[in-house]
Amino acid sequence: MAEFGFNEHHQNEVINYMRFARSKRILRLKTIDSCFEELKDSRLVEDTFTVDEVKEMLDGLQVVVRGEVEMELINTAHTNVLLLRQLFSQAEKYYLRLQSDISELENRELLEQVAEFENTDFKTAGKTLQETSKPKLAPLNEGGVSELLNKEIARLQEENDKLKARLRTLECQALSALDEKTKAERALKTLQKDHSEHQMAAHSQEVSSLEDTVAALREDYERSLNDKAASQKDLQENLISSKHELLRVQEQLALAEKELEKKFQQTTAYRNMKEILTKKNEQIKEIRKRLQRYEPDE
């Protein structure tokens, strides 16, 4: 089993599991053999059998053997799950995450190595198939875990020392920067004191320039307001004049319309049309009177 890279402890665990699996397999094979023996003892008591009888016996045997094999396969799968549960529980105790490669379960080369181990090394390790006392699943090697913890503590300690050194360096840099800042402030105050008069003069000149600019802007603004007021006054006068002109034109149009209607009423065609309409109205009245004579209202 050295080809798999197991240590002695894990190799013993594998041997114990293979013993358990082999004993279960032999027990199930004995059960299947007993099924055949029972068939021989209970059914094969005559010298000749018909085809139907043979078929019936084989069908019954098939059902029994199929059930035994299926039960063994299911039990093997469930047993493997329980074994994985124990291993995963131990791994989670130490915050480990185990991974499995299902494709390796059908690796023919590895399967042949396991079979060879079972036929040679396994027999050498224990020639009898007696069940050993059920061992309790031991935790992982405490020495290995302690070593890992010690390494992690050493790594964290080293990182802590580096951080402390880094902090001291940063403190020195901060103090140096603070000193430079103090020197710069002192130099700035000295420069401000030396050039205070010049700065005040420049400031006064700048204020005067700003005042002149504001005064010029104010004059431009007032001029713009005056121009805008004059423009609005002109527009208002033009609007009033336009309204008066419009009223005058409308009055002229009304007079022209009345004059045109008066001239039309004085034409011969208008008089003839009016006479015709008068005659037609009298005729209609006469006809209505006649109708009332012959067809009085109900």
C-alpha cells in the first residue's frame, strides 16, 4: 500500500475497513450459496422436470439472488456514506474541507493495485478473517495539527514583528514631517511679516481696481435699464397707435358695407325679387285658406 502514499496509521485503518468489507462480502456469498442449496434440497427431489418447472425454479432463484445482491449493494453504499461521514466530521473539527474525485473510483490501475494488496499484503498483515474489536475512529495526528498551529503562530508572530517595525518607521516619518511642517510655518510667518506692507499696498490697489470695475458695471446696468424703459415706452405708443388705426379701419369697413347694402336694395333686380316674394307669400296664404275650408283642423 506504499504506492498510495499512506502512513502506517492510515494503512491500518484501510486494512480494518477491507476486513470489514470482506467479511460482509463472504457473508453475503454464503447467503447466496444457501439459496442454491435450499433450492436443491427443496425442489430437486425428482429425476425429471418439465421445461415450465425448470423455468419456474430459475425465476424464483433469480428473484432471491437479485434481492440478496441488491441488498448488499445498497448496504455497501450506505456503509461507505457512514465512513465518509466520520472522515468529514473529523475534518470539519479542524476546519478542513476534503475533496473527492469520483472519476478516480473507476481508475483501473488503482483498482488493480487494491486487488493486489488484498491478495498479497493484506494476507501478510493478517491471515485470519476474524473480526477485530471495533476501533474507535481516532482523531487526526495531534502532532501534525500542533505543528501546523505552531507554524501559523510563528508566521503571525513574524508578521506582527514586521508590522511593529513598519509602525515605528511610520512614527519616525510622521515626527520628521511634523518638524518640517513647524519649520515651514515659521518661515511663512517670517515672510508674511517681511512683506506685510507690500501685500497691504497690493491689496489696496486690487480693492480700488475692483471698486472701479463695480462702478463701471453699475453705470452700464443703469444705462441698460434706461434704454429698456425708453424702448418699452416707444413700443407702448406704437401699440396704442396701431389699435386706433385698426378701429378706424373697422369703422370704415362697416360704413362701406352699409352703403353697399343700401345700393343693392335700390337696384331693379332687388325690387323685382321683393315683389315676386310678396306675391308668392300672398298666394301661399290664399292656398292655406282654401285648404282650411276643405280640410279643417282636427
